Amino acid sequence: MGGIIWCVLPPHTMDFSPLMPKSDCVAVWYSESGRNSFHNPRAIMTILSDWLAAQSVDPKLTSVMMTMANASIEIAAVLRHAAITGQTRLAGHTNVQGEAQKALDVISNDIIANHIEKNPEISILVSEELNEAVHIKNQGAYLVATDPLDGSSNLDVNVTVGTIFSILDARKGLLQPGSAQLGAGYAAYGPATSLVITFGPSAAAFTLDDQGVFVLTAEKLNIPVASAEYAINMARERLWDAATMGYVAENVAGETGPAGKRYNMRWVGSMVADVHRILMRGGIFMYPLDSENAAKGGRLRLLYEGNPMALLVAAAGGRSTTGRQSVLDVVPTNIHQRVPVVLGSADEVKRVEAWYGRE
Ligand code: AHG
Ligand code: MN
Ligand code: MN
């Protein structure tokens, strides 16, 4: 059912227009029941810019968050029409990691670079799609590391993909552990576009409305400690180490095994979609070291996949590990470094850690 968005204007506003930005409203709410709702407003809405302004965080840092949010709004618009414009095709070249780039990987990277260029607070861009870190300008205290389009192999089948990003102090260099992150987030481009962000202590979720404004939909995400859902690429089972093998075998055994409860397996194959599910309702996501990816250090990238997701999960009360240490404690040796990633509900991650502890 459709609804109505109510906007309360400041006193003496003479030039009301339906296209007026919501930031001009002194209060906004949404109601499903139409005009009668005036007597029964369903909820007061908070928009991203207002929420950011209310955080006790340096406004320069919140401007970086806004820049990434604005870039994601533009990427979402491109993705909506990508199948029609034929942009889901391969770009015809590979990135520094030897992976085939899709046209949209390159387009998303360019959109982010354009937005970052306009923000004087950001001096350095690290991207999955760029071989080297780009020193955009001399001034600016922040570095953004990003996976502009995560899960791009899912683009041709219209499955949720996303943009992941990490914010660091640019003066501290390129190779900082995840624990040094000043903020992180992702946009998930699904049936709705979600933006999930953190400055460390908590994680909040926003949903993009029809007017292109992010509206707060969950102020403090809380990953349940216990869960019965796991996400792993099962096709790699023969390559797994003993710890992964042992943990997953216990889950598969369900109520007849030592876990004593039945598990479900869920795997989208876009990290953003799999981690979004976990932030919303719990579970565990695993891309462990295996005999094939061990030479590269794992599958996922530390700076712009493992670290931002690990910070978000920690902010929501979850846990992360490489198997040996918290993902957030790994000190990178290069910007495109890969890392094993296990994250999600604390009890499940602890079970995986216990398996690694037995080795
Ligand atoms: P990207 O599209 O940015 O290269 O990342 C894809 C990642 C991640 O989204 C997902 O969890 C993982 O790759 C899936 O990889 P496999 O299909 O190779 O298992
Ligand atoms: Mn990715
Ligand atoms: Mn990517």
C-alpha cells in the first residue's frame, strides 16, 4: 500500500514546491493511511544529513560519509537501468588482481572518484579497481578505501550488489589495521537501496526513498549472539582446512550433532548481500583460507572488504576472525592484500575460533 510523506515547513515559508528538498522540512513523517493519518502519524522520519549532524563526530568526517552516500545514490541510479543500457557486460580488461572488470565496476569507480574529488576533506583514494592509491589532492585529512561494486559477477542476474568503503586518517599512511578505521559502511543495491554505516560505537541503517533521500530505518543494529544460519561457498569444500571442515560438518549434522540445533545455509555470493542479512538478523559469513586461495592470502580484500565489514559487525555486537586473529588486528603489507574472513553472530564466530584453536 502506498503512503504519504508529510513535511512540516518552517513558519512563513511562502514558496512551497512539491520538489522541495526534505532537508527544508522541520519535521517529516510517513504514513500508510493517507490524509487521515494527520491524526495518527506513524513515525517521525530522520534523514541521513540530520542524523549525521547529530553525531558527536568531526563534521569533516561526517562529510566523508555524506560523499560516499551521495556516490551510492548515483551508482544505484545507474544500476537500475544497466540491463537496458547494456552496461552489465565485461569492460574488456582485468583489474590489478587479474579479475575481469565489468563496465559497471569501472563506472562505479569513476562515480566515487568524482564525488571524492569534490570533497576537500578527502586526499587519498584506494580502490579495488585502481592499481595504486590515488593522491587526489594534498589537503584533506581522510583516506577512503573502497570496493566500488561488490558482487559484480551477480550483475547480469539482477541480484543484490553493493559498494563497500572504509575511512582512515590519511596522515597515518596507507597500511593501517582495521582497528584504526574512523568510519565504514556499505550501500546494498537490492529491492531497496540500503546504506549501513558506523563511526565505531554503533551501526545505523538507512533506506533510500523515492525522492533520493536516505531515511533512517534502524538506529542501532544488534546482531543476535546466537544464530542458526551460515553462509559459505560450499563448492570449495574439498579445498577447506580442518577447522572450516569441522565447523560446517557440525552445522550440517544439525540437531543430531554437537551443535544440538538445525542450521540453514544461505549464500548470495555478493559479500554485501550476505553481510547485510547477518547485520539484520544474525548468522555467520565465511570466506576462509583454503588450499587454493592460501597462496594469495585468501579471497577477500582486507582494506575495502574485510575491514569495513568487520568494523560494522563489531559495532553491531558481532565478531570477526581470520581464524587466528581479529580481522581488525591484521596489519596490511599492501593495499590490495587479501585476508580470510569469518564474521557475524558472536557465538558462531567463537565456535570457529575454537576449531582453529584445536589445530
Ligand atoms: P567483487 O565482485 O568485488 O570481486 O567481490 C566478490 C566477492 C564477494 O562479494 C563474494 O563473497 C565473493 O567474491 C564470492 O566469490 P566466489 O564466487 O569466487 O566464491
Ligand atoms: Mn568485492
Ligand atoms: Mn568489486
